[in-house]
Amino acid sequence: MPNRITLVVACALVDEDNRVLIAKRPEGRHMAGLWEFPGGKVEQGERPEDALIRELAEELRIDVTESCLAPLTFASHGYDDFHLLMPLYVCRQWDGELEAREGQELAWVRPNRLSGYDMPPADEPLKAMLRDLL
């Protein structure tokens, strides 16, 4: 059983049509080809909200303020070599035009259609939460 906990943050960016943004992990990355919510690892000494704001700027070139991040739920999943703890925030307002800066494919998806996208095991339970709440 893994004892190392890795804290990762994710965001369900929701557009004016209530669609959620997901990104496909590019080739050469762990779990390549799977879809995920934008976000990433929380660095040592970093608050989850600050990490998410940083990751969204790095990955998508958008600016998000902390007041626009609403905590929704979290995922807790044991992988072979670590345990993932991932808070999921919802954001409906940001500045800038989305740009895939890490070679990832992006898709706007209606919450009731998320089930048609393969995601990492930790993300799977989040699909139903988003479908039910959006």
C-alpha cells in the first residue's frame, strides 16, 4: 500500500454554455491519451489555490483570481506507488483566451457527456459529481 501522498489540484472550467474543459494528456507523459481536468501538483509550501492559479496560467495562458475558484469536491485514489489527493475547484470566470501551451488537445464537453471520455482512475468519480451539479 502506498504511503506517499501527492497533492494535486484540478479545475473544472465552465463556459457560458455550461460545458466543462478537459485536456488530453500528450504523448510521452504518464497516462498519455487520457483526458483530465486542467491543474497539477502543489509544490512544497504552496497553497492549493495558488498552485491552481499558477498551473492554469502555465497550461492554458489564462488568469484566474482566487475569488473565482469555488471548491467543489475532491478525489482520493491509491495508485501503485503513491496516493493521490486532488481537490477539484469550479471556475466560471477567467481572463485571457485559452491556449494549449503543453501540446495537449482541449475539448469543451457537456457534463452529461464526460462519461464518453477515458480519464485517469482518480478523475472517474468526478464525472458524476459534475454531471449532477451542473
